[in-house]
Amino acid sequence: MIFDVAKLENQEKYRLLNGGITPRPIAWISTRSRDNIDNLAPYSFFTVASCNPPVLLYTQVTQRSGIDKDTLQNLIETGECVVNIVNSALLEKMNLTSASLKIDESEFDFADVESCASYKVQPSSVKDAPIRYECTLREVIPVSDLPTGGTVILLDVKYVYVRDDLYNDGSINQKSIDSVGKMGGDYFSFTTKNVELKRP
């Protein structure tokens, strides 16, 4: 089947992109508001933008209201965040943090996520996340403010936390990281099986 995207409704375009570009890593981003409310939200439009300098990229899909999510508002106001990596043990709590809460409510409390102080940035970290990237805001790039449009956010990585048992011989152990990916709809994927292929 061929789809002419110019003739599709917003949700049809969203489902074709969201359901086909899979699995996607999940950035579980913690921020802190100017009123010291800890926010925690998952984003699956997420990847590495650069390794030198180290820069992460995530996209906020424009809400029907047109209002930025708390994560981006907090980032613009404070300039700091933590990108927590999700493993299978954290999956259900991560999913709970996608609920729509009032701006003065913390997803850490709502989803019973244990937090800990970050190494340098002010926002709290997810204590049980196997890997955490402490970041500062680099750039906000509006792509479209239409419903289901997007805003690209670039984050400068300042500090990286890796759980001790995951770091061997200068690399993160891919057999033990147990990271979770996002599929289309309400589906997620696990990384319990890995295939290693040497590059030619």
C-alpha cells in the first residue's frame, strides 16, 4: 500500500510513523520546575545527535492544546534535566508517568518512583535507572506548532551514570542492560535476546 501523506489526517500520519519506526529507545526525562516540583515523563522520539560533543535529541509532539509539556517548560526555565534509561523492571512505573497530571503534581510521587539526588544538576534522578545522562539544554528547534507537529530539543550531556555491574572493559554490557523499546500503539519491546554480527 502507498499512502500520500498530503491526503492523510493527523492521526493517520502519526500512526504510520509511530508504528513503523520501531523499536525506539525511551528517554525518561526528569526536570524540576522553578517551584521545585519534580517532573518525570517518557519520550520515545529519542536518539543520539552527536558524540563529540555528546548531544542527545528528543522530540516533543505538539499537543492538541498547543501548550508545551511540563518537561520542555521546565527545561526552558531551568536549563537542566536527567535522561533516565528504562529497563524492564521500571516499565510499568514509566508507563504510569505518561499520565496527564497538574503542573503542581510530581510523577515521582504519582507512580511511586524512587528518586535520588543527581551528581551535579538540580533535577532528581530515577534511582533504579541503570544509566542516567545529566544534561543541560542546548537548543530548541520548532518544526511545527500544528497538532501532532514537533519540537526538537537538543541536550548537552555533562555527566553519565552507569551502574557498576554494567560497565566492563570500557563499554556498557549490552547483554545485561535490559533496556526497553517503544513500539506502536501501547506495545513495548524487550532486549532479552541479542544477536551479535561483526561488521565487514
